[in-house]
Amino acid sequence: MKLKPSIELHDMGNTVIAVCSHDDGSPELYRFNATGGFILQCLQTETQVETVATQLVQHYDISEAEALAGVSDFVAQIADLGLLA
């Protein structure tokens, strides 16, 4: 899985703004916290939920189970928003 190529990420410190350009040229903005932004950055290239969870464990020092559950939930939410390719 990965983000749609039309999505641009802008790191604003503790917030990441995702700009999704639609076919008609109109933009849609989404705001994410730092953890969501970290996951989005991981999803800029083709990857798996387990791989992103492992990176989250290393970066935030949380348990593998907590990371896997969090990444799975987050991916489901952004899929519902239509942000995944």
C-alpha cells in the first residue's frame, strides 16, 4: 500500500498537512499530528502495515502490538478518506 501520488506532505513541526489534488485541480487539505505524519511519510513508498509498525516502534519506543494496532487503524481511516493508491 502507499499514498496516492497526487498527495503532497508538508511538515509543519508537530503537524503534517496533506494536500490532495483532485482531477479537476481543486485541492483538499488534511491535518495530522506528528505520529500520523510519520506514518504518512512511511507510506510515500510501497510498504506493508507490519513494516510501518516496526518503524513506529523504533521511532516512538512503543510496543509492537500497540504500533500494529495504531497503524492498522490509521491506514483504515486514510483509506476511507481516499488517500491510498
